[in-house]
Amino acid sequence: MESKNLKRDKFEIGKTRMPYIQIEQNKLIILFKWKSSDIKIPYNMELLLRTNGSIGYATKIKKWVIGSWTGVVDDLNHFTTYVCKTLSTTPETFEIDQKDVIVCGNNFTYAGDMEIIEFMSSMKLETDISIFYQLVNSRNIPVIAAQNDKIKKEIELAFQKMKAGVPVVISTSLLDELNALDITDKNAIEKMQYLNSFYDVLEKRNAQVFGVDVPLIDKRAQINEKELDNFNDVTSLNFLASYEARLQFCEEMKEAGINIEVVRNPVYKEEASEEEIESE
């Protein structure tokens, strides 16, 4: 029968990674804000985009659909057929000619973000596991080495008799024959501090992948922050890779007579005005 106590083997990738994945998805869901006066926006549209890589609006049936291009292109390298389904629990599945569907890509390659989300989630999980082990190791009590089985039994009996605030009385010179081995890692807490700093670096790197600049505060991470400053241009490029694909979708929708717009959530940006975003 499995023990109800916490087991370290429960910290396995694939079993406890899901909370980390959900945290990353929650951040991405609110990275962009959608609104329209003409049609209703699907619930968690950003999650659909980030997970699937694209979402479309079928103009003839006037429904949102999710799917992927077949890979067949015309003479101008435009995809011709979108294989998709509606968003309901019991979806309709069909193929739509490109002229009858307006597709929004998560980026211009219509690729989702789940692989990088899962990788970074695994890295954060592994870092937390390391912190957990350092914490456990910092609390190890000394190992007592007994010279023979008789002394071992007396030691075990003495521990069984221990009660908080009550002294244990032994009738032999037992303590003179004991050898206590301290296996506690004296650097465990310091390692935890550096692991925590490394976690912050992972957080910053992960944010930059999706176009968000997150400053580091911990002094131990300053050298990493200086190195990561070189990613500022990459951060902008990663943001534009997602934003411009969404802007193109909005333009195509407007050409079809449907007003819809997307803006970056002001929480995630320092340059605030929509005018600046549009001008860029």
C-alpha cells in the first residue's frame, strides 16, 4: 500500500509540470486584448491561438473555426485550403477555401507556442525540485554510528522514549561509544539562493520569448541581467512576430466589412499609447 507521506518520486516531469504550463498560459492569455463592435470574440481567443497556432473566421457561415492549412499553396505562395472545425463541444468539421475564411496566425508561420511553454515549464519544475532537495538536505540530522547491534538497539530505544521537554535517562556509558556523522550540506541554503536567482533568469528569458521585458532584481543575477540586456532587440522582434500577424488579420477582417482590433495589454508595456503602437 502506498504511503500517504510525501514522496520525492512524485516530483517527476509530466506529473507535476501542468501547473507550470497553466501559469505560462495564463500570462499569454492576457498579453493581447481583443474587441469588436460587429462580432463576438471567442472565449480565451489568445489561448486558442497560442495552443493551435491559428484561428479563423468563416465569412459564409459566420462562425469562428480552428484548424490548419493543408500546405497546398498557389502561385504566390498563399495557402489555398483551411481544414478546420467549429469551437463547440460537438464541432462541425470541414475544409474551407481560403477566399471564404480569414485566418489569424499566432505568427506568420501559423505555429503554436506549446513546445517552448512545455520546455520552460520543465526547466522551472526542475529548478523547484532542486530547491526542494536543498531544503530537505539542510534539515538532515546527524547520522549516529553504533559499534554493534546491542548499542544500536539501545540508541533506537532511547529515541523512542524521547518526549518534548522530558530528558531521556540511559543506564550505560552509551554516549562515550557514539560517533555522530554530520551529513548536512553546509552550503544548502546558499545553493537555494542561487537556484532562486536562476529561476528569475528563466522567468525573464521566458518572458522575452513572447515579447515582454522583465527586469531582474536579485543582486546575484546582475551579471545575467547585463547579458540578457542584449536580448532587448530580440524581445521586440518576438513581440512583433505575434503582433503583426494579429494586425494583418484585423486588416483583412476590416476589408471584409467586420470591425475588430487587437492591442497589447498596457500592463505588459512601458510605451503606452496606441498611437505609438500604430505608428510603429
